[in-house]
Amino acid sequence: MPFTINDTTTFTGRALLSSLFLVSGFAKVTAPDATLGYIGSTGMPFPTLALIAALVIELGFASALLVGYRTRFVAAVMAGFSLATALVFHNQLGDQNQLIHFLKNLAIAGGLLQLAIHGGGALSLDIYRSRRVALA
């Protein structure tokens, strides 16, 4: 079955969104002390637990998003994560850099909400899984 431009565009969108989270997650893995220090500087309780949650989202959920596994659920959780990080870590809106990060997180959440509504598209494990179930 040939894939349409919509199919490849949806896959490309998933890949681009997930890449941001994957790179950020790998950065956290390679410098956990710096990340824990940053989390702690916000006054957030349980920085280690917050780091673990961030790694689950940024590495685990982003990997699921990339391959299109449970895309709607994964994208909805990641959208919530993006909004939460905007509010907790980028709330100094008088600082131009923080404002840009805040708006970037809002835009990312918007893209993820589109995937939460429309799904992962034809080039996803979700479609593969649904076809296998239909054939069984």
C-alpha cells in the first residue's frame, strides 16, 4: 500500500517532536547532578522523583511517540508534561529567554494535542496493531 503525503508528514511531525524530548532526556542522563540542581533551584519537592519522571517521559514516552505506539495517550501525557514544565521551570516571563522557552513549550503542547486527537497516522505501530487485531 503506498503512503500519502499526510502519512509521511504525520510521521515526520512525530519524529521531530520526539527528537526534542529524546535529546533532552539523554542530556539529563549524562548530567543528572546539573539537572537535580536545576530542579531543586525551583523549590520543587522531591527533585530525584521529578528527574525520574522526566526521564520516563523524555526517553520512554518520546520513544513510543516516535514509533507511534499508543500515540493518542502518549501525546496527551507529553502535552501535559510540556505545559507543566512551562509553568514550573519557565515562569519568569520578564526574562526574554524564559519567555521564549515558555512559548516553545506551549507550541510543543499544541503539536502534541494534535497527535492526541488525530493519532499517529498510517506509519505507526498503532495502525499495525489495529490491522493485526482486525485480521485475527
